[in-house]
Amino acid sequence: MTVRKSPRPPRALILSTPEHLIAFGFGTGLSPVAPGTVGTLVGVLLFLPLSLLDAPVYAAVLAVLFASGCWICGESARLLGVHDHGGIVFDEIVGYLVAAAPLLCFAPQPPLVVALSMFAAFGLFRLFDIWKPWPIRALDRSVHGGFGIMLDDLLAGAAAALPLWGALYAWTGRLA
């Protein structure tokens, strides 16, 4: 089986519409090397101010970002004529925010624990996003459009959040 990479769209095109600009992680999706990983770093930066929110508000923000992402990523893919172009990284941004969510439930923690937990969330999210264990892979292949683009990363984020939750529970001795 031959894997064809989608051509990288011109920078001017990505910067020309709000849909592309946001879907491509404000340009990080144009990275010639590992655009998904580079785009996920936007999620890390976005987590810093969002981590100051209460957990219910954070969950509401995630819901809005997911719903918006379904439209934004779907529209960008439609305009490009490529389903889930590798440069569309808004889904990775939201996926990381899901993976890092357990940190809010175990706050406050020493800065080193927070930093290590953010790093673990990043690594675990990228692992599950690239590996796509069942059912993530099955859904990635069968659900299309903007919802499909967002769904596999939402699930990868949830899969990454579980071991992070367990590690934080082991560290603190409390469930949340």
C-alpha cells in the first residue's frame, strides 16, 4: 500500500481565511516536519491560561472548542479538497487539552509535578494519536467530515488522560 502525502498548501492560502488559519493551528500545521506534533505545542501553550479555570468551565470550553473544530476543520478540509489534511492541527490542539484535563482535578500541585504532568500528557496524547488503538482507528476510518477529523483526537486525548489520571491519583492519594 502506497501512502500519498497531501501537498503542503501555500502559506498565503492558509493565512487568507479564518477557517484555514485556525484549522492549521495559526500556521503551525505548515511545519515541514511533524506538523501534528508542532501543532500540539499550541495546545500546551493554550493549556497554561485555561488551567486557571474551574473544571466545569474548562469542560464547557472544551465542548465549545470541539464543536467549533468540527465546523472549522471540516470547512478547511472541504476548501482544500483533502479529508483530514496533515496540516490541519486544530484537532490535535483540542486533543491535548482533553489529555491534560486531569491536571485541573488534582490542582494545586508543585510546579515540577505540573510540568512533568504536562509533558506526560503531551507524550501520551501523541502516542495514542499516532498509534490509534481500537476503537480510535476504526472510528477514524469510518467517521468523516469535520466530526471525524475531531473525533479521533478527542478519543486519543481521553485515552491519554486515563493513565495521567491514574498517575496523579497514585501521587496524591485522592481521586480528584
